[in-house]
Amino acid sequence: MTTTSIREGLSTDVHTPELLDCVYGLNDRDKAVFQAIHRATKECTADEIAAQLGCDRSTAHRSLSRLVELDIVIQRRVESKHGYYYEYRLREPEEIAHDMQALLNDWYSVTDQLIRQCDFSTEGSSISQK
């Protein structure tokens, strides 16, 4: 999301990848990996995602690890005759939305407290906390 203020953000159309960026701080590659998994009709491997996005497997894997750490994507270990590999899928949209709402509520609570503590006196040029 390339908005510079909350006011500007409220006046633009926001789509899921931009919302995830705003809430979780995703980079462009993370958002591309998210979209690749979202478009998939089945669970994906890091190799499949890398091929689809035209990037190295390690690059796709870094974004997958980040998305798993943020609990947006689920990683499943699959055993094979040559060892194992991982497949990835998105969490249920309702679960992601619930977590995002919880983070937003926490952010609002902290921000509300900070705003209430602001000193908007005209003597100084900056806003200070009491």
C-alpha cells in the first residue's frame, strides 16, 4: 500500500494483498506468493510457486516461511519415498480475517491511548506525550 496517511488510505480502493501489506507489512514478493497460493486449485510446493512467479526456489521459500510465521499460510509435511517435502495452502479466509480484526483492535487500543496522552499545546512545534 503506497498511501501516506490514514485519511488517504480510507479514500482508496483496497484489495486483499494491500490489506495484508497494511496489517502484516508484507513485501511485494510475499503478496505475489499469497496470490499464487490463492489462485491455486490445490496445495502448492515451493518449487511450483517459484516456477509460477519466475523466481528462485529459495526466494519463494523465504516468503512462504514468512507467511507461515504470520499464520496466513498453512504448511503440511508430505512423506515420499525420497524423504519429504512441504505443501502450502491458505488458512480459511474467516480465520485470517478474525486475526486481522484482533490485530486492528489491539492497534486501535494502543493508538487511542497515545492520542489521549498527546499534548497539542501551541507552544511547541511537536506533539509530545505526557
